[in-house]
Amino acid sequence: MLGAALLFGGCTAQRTADCPNVMCTQDFRYVTVQLISGKGGDPDMKNYDVLVKSSGKKLNSNPGPDAAANPNTIIIADDSNLKTLNPKGEALVLSISRNDGSVLNTPFVVSGGVCNCHVSKISGPDQIDTDKK
């Protein structure tokens, strides 16, 4: 019994009067999307932003631990965004600026919330072909 208490000690979501006690893992989670080029080669991207649709504000995420190894993977949200995201789902827009000046917007819905342990993708693609118009 003591082993279980030690194993899960410090792994709970933020405890407040509004949150039930929840057992969480200590891993840090990400919601990602892979950019591909249907024509082959590197995906057509100059830069990108992830915006909260309701406010138009940028959602900042931490770079993933293997960001250098996977340069075509974009982090939509991560556990540092829990307080920003609605537990029932927050509408986000990935806005990719292409090299020709055009913009590719892709919707996502991601849940979070102070009482949740991790962010979770509700809807949105796993891959985006940046060559699509």
C-alpha cells in the first residue's frame, strides 16, 4: 500500500475545491500534426501559428523533446496549455504560411482544463499535405 502511495504521490492534477482528486501520470503530453508534401520533398511552410479560435490569440507550446529529429512535426498544444483549454474542447486553428505567401488553415479541437491531467485531441488530422490548395 505504501508503494502505491509513493508511486502516485505528486502525480495528481492540481487539487482545488473544484477539482476531484485525479491520479495522473508524470509524463508530459503533446498534440501534434505531421506535415507532408504530396509532391515529394520538404513541406511548403515558411512559418505557422496556432490560434485559439474564440479569442484569436496565439497558443504557445514548448518544443518537443525530439523537435530537431522531426522538423516537420508541429505541436498544436501540450500540457503547458492545460489552463488555457476548455475541458470539453477548445477550437484551435493551425495557420501555416506557405513560401508563396498563401495561408493554409486547419481546424483542431483540443481539450485541457485545470482539473485534467493531459491535453487530448478531440478532432483534427494526423497529417497535413502542405501542397493541397
